[in-house]
Amino acid sequence: MDPSTNVDHILRNLGKFGRFQALQLLLTFVTIWSAAFSLMSSVFTGYKPEFKCSPLGNESSSIVTANVSEKLMVVYKECTIHLFQNSTNSTEQGKELPCPSGYQYIVPKDTSFVTEFDLVCGDDSLAEVSQMLTMAGMGLGAVLSSIISDRYGRKVVQVGAHIAIFLAGFGVAFAPNYTVLIVFRFISGALQQALAMVGAVLAMEWVPQECRFLCEVFGLLFWTTGVVLVTPIAYLMRDNTWRDFQLVLTLCSSYSLIQYWIQEESIRWLFINGKTDQAERILRKAAKWNKVNFDDVISNTEEEYKLTKTDIETASKTFTSYGKDGRNRAGARNENLNKENDFKVEHYTILTIFRSKSVLKNSIIMWFTWLTNSLTYFALTLTSTTLAGNRFLNYFFSGAVEYIACFLEYIMMKRIGRRSIIVIFNAASALALLTGTLLHYFADGESVMITASVVFTLVGKAAITGSFSTIFLYTPELYPTNLRNVGIGVSSAFARVGGMLSPFAGTLAKHVSWAPGAIFACMCFIVTISVFSLPETRGVELPSTMNELKMWYKIQSKRKIRKQDT
């Protein structure tokens, strides 16, 4: 049996979605809720309510009136108090001072960490810094977890990150001050991204190529549900402290303590890394769960692979060479490649990406796509509660529109390729956000145009969600097995640059209202154009080595030339 190439055949013969695979996928998908809760909790724990200076107490009053007369009038503003002292015949302006008695909020002091630590006025940017550091942690986590999982396995990272994010959640909930809070939020960001990145790859590697799109659709469905579930939990706990809310979300990850004993390693990773004994143990267990005979699965797989191997060699001869000598070289290269896969385990690093021009070009396009999608998605999500109206409903509708993206993604992935889907979603997002921005700019207080602007913004949010979800599937398909997590990890690191900038979109909008929407629209248009040069991965089995990847790129290139000639 050629294990590195037969995985898709094995999975089909086991049953595409047998009970065993369903359990493994469910365990992976449910961890997405932990990732969503960890990231989106700050929308409510970092809530910024209306406020003003607290009334002067005895101590502060004596300080204020030390150099003025006893007859004093005080006007309380957001960040300062205005002092007026009365003379016999007139009122003269006295002093303007920062709030000497602290701040008074329209909600209880412990509603959010913003109110508890007084992150307002001169310290108001610290709330955005907290979210920015979370995104920075996500970038670090994406790179490190991807490298570790490609080298040591998906399971160790998935389970380890889940347990660690469970513990880090307690650290956030019991943080005694702002410094400790941002340290734990940075750590949580790194762990959140480890769950998301490794989970996406792990789920994809548990199904054959024709079912990979279903994993991505279900992944988006679970993510959206996790985002939406934050709303009812936050609403039911609106009278509790932000620490209580954080604890409840953290406890949802408590099953991570038993996850190690019920989740299995990716058999695709085990095969390509020569761990065939462990892979066989898992496959025997899977066959027993799915009520199929293991020996029949293997024999059927070997028969199917012989036929498929012949088809692959024929295709290589057709598309990768011209003339008799070229065909012979292609056949020999393919034969040597199979032998090499049988006896040699290939390990890659991030430097491998820079050694191949075609891989580097495709990676740069994907890096910009990730940055654009992340910046647009998180900017629209994190600022949703600042809109006029009920903050719970605003956030709920902002999350619920992602179900539309989930439905559209499922319909399109059954019919068209990944590349086309990314083009359509980014073009739709660009047009919707540009329209919404223009409507808002020229609204001049008209409620109809403002409402239309919000609707178009939500359409843009749904479209960018669909694109963001699709690149989670598309990106790892562009890399071989032992470079797959590195590829998606580095891409995700670029996405964190966008995520780090996203909290400041609201600040930019206060100064130039049309700027964020215009920037997002332009970036989405650039993605729409650049993605056309990427290869299509729909219907292609995942490459195992760089040689297989390069061979596939050559086949794609020959097909493009043939289409142009005809």
C-alpha cells in the first residue's frame, strides 16, 4: 500500500462521513465555539458606555476650592469639570480641570473592563490597544502553531491549545489590573488562532477531496453560531459583571480536559510522516465504528489506486511534456516520485515558500487577500455595538448575516471553483461597502438613506465573511502536506496585521467618515483582480510533496496555454 497517496481512497472506502469521521469533525468544529467566544467576548467585556466626571466628594472638593472662593458652580463634562465662581454682580469663569473624583458611567462600574479600569479620556486608546494586542497574539499563534503542527502533528496542537485557552480564560476573568489583562488577552489571541488554523486543516484532512468544501461550510456555520451565541449569553448576563460573563464563556471550553482521549490524529499527516502503525490503528478503529471490514477497505483502496495511478501518469505525459523524450522523462519522474514518497519523509519550513517562484507568487496574493478579509471583517464586527440603537441587537444582526454567507458558500462550492467564489464575494463586498459609504456620506440626516447605508454595510459584511471562510479552505489546498499548516499560518499572520488595524477603523471614521468604507472597497477590488492568477483547486487531490505540487502547477499552466491557443 502506498500510504502517502492513497488517503483519499481509504477515506472513501471507510465511508465519507461515517460515524468515526463525524465524531472527529464534530470535535474539531465545536472547538470553533471556544475560538469565537475567546475573540468576540471583548465586544461586550470592552464595552464603552456614556460617561461624565463624578460629582465632587469632600476630599476632591477641598482640593478644587483651595484657590477659589466658597461660592462655586460646577459643570460636569465627559473628561473635565468646568468651575464658575460667583461674584457680587456677575458670574466669572474659573478653571477647567480633569475629573478629580473619577468618572460616572450610565452602567455599573464593573460592567466592562473599560469602566472598571477607567479606560476613557486620556486612556481611551488603551481599549483599542487591548484588541490590537489580541490580534498580534493571533499572528504569533498562527505562525508558531502551524510550524509545530506540521512537525509534531495536528492533535497535539489542537488539544494543547484548547486546554491552554481554557486556562487563559480564567486569567482574563481574574486579571487584577490592565497590564495583566492585556498579557492574558495576548496569550488568548495566540491560542485562539492555533485552534482556528489547525482545526481548519485537521477537518479538511479527515475527508476526501470532493467533501472538503462541506467541512469549510460546516466550519463557517459553527463559527457564525459561536459569534451569534455571544449575544444571548451577554444579554442574559447584562446585570452581572464582565468577569462573570468571561467565566461563563470560558467554562464552555471545559470539555477540552477530556478531548485528548476522544480525538485522533490526522491519518493524512501520519502517513506522510511515515507513522503507518499509528495510522493503521486509527483506521482499524474507524472501520470498527463504521461497521466495515478493514481488510476490504485496504484491498479496495489498492485496486482503485492502481487505476488512478495509471490516469495520473497519462495526464502527466499529456500536459507536462511534448514529444516522445518528454513523455518518457515525465513517466520516469512520476515513478521516482512514488518511490521517494515510499521511503523518504520530507520536511519543509517557511523558507521553502521563498525558494519557489510560483509558490511565492501565489503566497503573496493570498497574504494580501487574508489581510484584506481580516481588516474588513473585524472592523465591521468589532464596531457593530457602537452603532445607534440597542448594542445587543446590533451585534446579533451583524453576526446573523453570516448565515447568508454560509448558505451562499454551500451553493456555490457545489457548482464553481474556490477561486471564482473568492472573486465573486470580494467584488460583491467592494460594491456593497462603496455604495453604503456613499449613501451615508450624502444622507444628510435622512433616515431612509441611513437605513439603506446600514443594509448595504451588512451585505458587505456577509460577502466578506464568505470570502474569509473560503480562503480557509483554499489556502491550505495550495500547499503540500508538510507545508500546509505553515502556508495557512503565515497567511493568517498577515491577516493579523489587518486585525490589529481594525479596532482603529472607528477612530478614523470619526475624523473622515467615508475613509474606512472607501479603503475596504479598494482593497477588495484589488483582491478581485489578483486572485484570477491563482490555480483552481476544486476537484484536485491534496499534494503530498513539493514535487507533486510543482507537477500540478505545470499541468495547470499547460491547460491555460491550451485554452488560450484554442
